[in-house]
Amino acid sequence: MAGAPAVTELLAPAPAPAEVRAARLAAGLSQPQMAGVLGLHSHRTVQAWESGQNPVAPGLWALFLLATGQHPTHLLRSRSTRLNRTRK
């Protein structure tokens, strides 16, 4: 797709546990809600990220940042917005 960013442009290094918590709180989400946004089966995964037991996979971190409008370089927008512009 023309103009689409390369996947590597969207990825960021795994965040520190405090960054995960701060981003979740900035989005106004509880741990179960964050898990839901990412399609995780349990909020315990989010707990493990925030406690430093497990790192967040770069792809999931990028997805969360995009979904919550916190990605440092990219914004997520609806395809319908783009399609409507091309139809005019």
C-alpha cells in the first residue's frame, strides 16, 4: 500500500514497567481494560508487564500506543476517512 509506514517504523523498544503503567493511566484504562484493547485473555499479563516480570512485545506496545493515540510518530485513523476523501 502506497504511503503506509514500514512495520519497523511503528515499533519501539520494550518500555520500562513504569512507562507501561503511565501509558495505561494516561489512556484512562484499568489493567483489564488494557488487556481487552490488546485482545489478551487476562489482565495478569498487564500486571506482569507493570511489575517487570515480563517485557511487552514491541508489536503489542506499538498497537497499544496507536490505539490510545500515544504513539510518538504515527496516528491511527479510520479507513473510511481516507476512502471518503478519495471518493470526493
